[in-house]
Amino acid sequence: MAETGRLTKVATPAPAIAPVTLLRVAIILALLAIWEFLSHSGWLYRDVVPSLLAIGRAVVELLTHGEYYFNLGVTAAEVGFALLIGGGGGVIVGIVLGANRFLAKAYEPYLYYLGPTPKIIFFPIMIMYFGVGPESKVALGTLSCFFPVALSVTAGMRSIDSILIRVGKSFRANSWQMVTKIYLPAMRHPIINGVRLGLGVALIGVLLAETKLSNKGIGFLIIQAYSIFDMPRMYAMLIVLFVLSIGANALVGRLGGLHTIRRI
């Protein structure tokens, strides 16, 4: 009878790998195989498609030199300031346009017309205004980041439940209280999505500016490797930058998810 109360462990089968995961792995392996085949085929000019081994060595060499981390810090600082200024301005403009129909009708078309415009065409103007230093790169990144954030926040304002707005007004909340207590919590997902898009285009804007006129930053290193035809090093920097961008994007989304959990 004493044995009846004893818990027995039941062996649970290990979870099978999802078909989607298998497909993703198969796609990656196929692309790597195609790349390696092209690198040894001789169909392309020498070193245009370096072998995976050469790229791997370049990645290791890149990550073991302090020069890369200095330039990475320069680019990260420029992107961070661009995201802070452009994203903050986009949130403010989005809230104003979303809350005021008259201003939205007057100014929102400009956002849609200027938003898809390649911002690199404004870089000469940025140089005239801010010089050839980091300020012009931050300015271009700010301009690139502003539009997706502003459009996302404007759309988010219009998706807020009208009941929440009426509740805030019934309690005689002022403008600041409406923004902090009603608007921002209700549209945290559009804001996070806008920031993620803004981060991507801010990074693109800063890198493009660094490739055009700069003596430091990741964009400068990439164009420098290209100019001396050091393809393994160039691909290594692109791969590391790609991984870092994915990590930053995932971090922004994770922070948004943690904020939602804490509120619950």
C-alpha cells in the first residue's frame, strides 16, 4: 500500500523538429552549398565569390582586432542618436496628426509623398548644413527614421478604442495625461513596429552616408575593403553587420513584449 502513493516517472517522447524548422535549415544549407559551388566553379571573376572558409577566416580576423570595434561604436552611436531624434520626432508628429483631423488632412499627404523618397539624395544638403563629420550622418539617419515611425504612430492613434479616449476626457485629463496614460499604452505595438522599421532605415541611411564621405564607421570599412578588392573581409563585415542588425531588431521587439507582460 505504501507504494501506491509513490509518483512514477513517465518517459515523455522528445519533441519532434517542426517541418518549418527543417525547411529553414534546408534552405540555408542549400544556399551555402550554392555559394561554395560558385566559389570553386571559375564562372565568376576571381574572389568575387570567395569560399566560405576564406570568409570564416576573415570573420575571425575581424572580430579579433580593436579597429573594428572602434568603428562599430562610431556607427552604433550615429544610429542611436538618429533613432532617438528621428523616432522621438516621429512619435510626437504621429500623435499630433492622429489626434487632430484638420492637421492630418493638411500634412499627412506630405508624409506619404516624402516617405518613400530615397533619403540619400538629401545628403549633399546635410553636408552643407552639418559638415562632413558625424553630424551629417546622424542627420541623414534621422530623416530616414522619422517617416516610418510617424506613419506607424499616426495609424496607431486612429486604432485606439474611442471608449478609452472618452474615459480620459471624462476624468478631465489634460493633454500630457492623455498622451502618457491613454495614447502611448494603447498603441505600444504600432510604436514598437515603427521603431523597428525606423531602426532599419536609420542604419541604412547612416551606412550609405559613411560610404560616401567618411573616414570612420562600418560603412567606411566596407567601402575601403571593396576599393582594395578584399572580398572576404567585405563579406565578413556584411555578415557580422547582418547578425547585429537582427539582434538589435529582436531586442526592440523583446523589450516591447516585456513591457506588455509587466502591464498584465
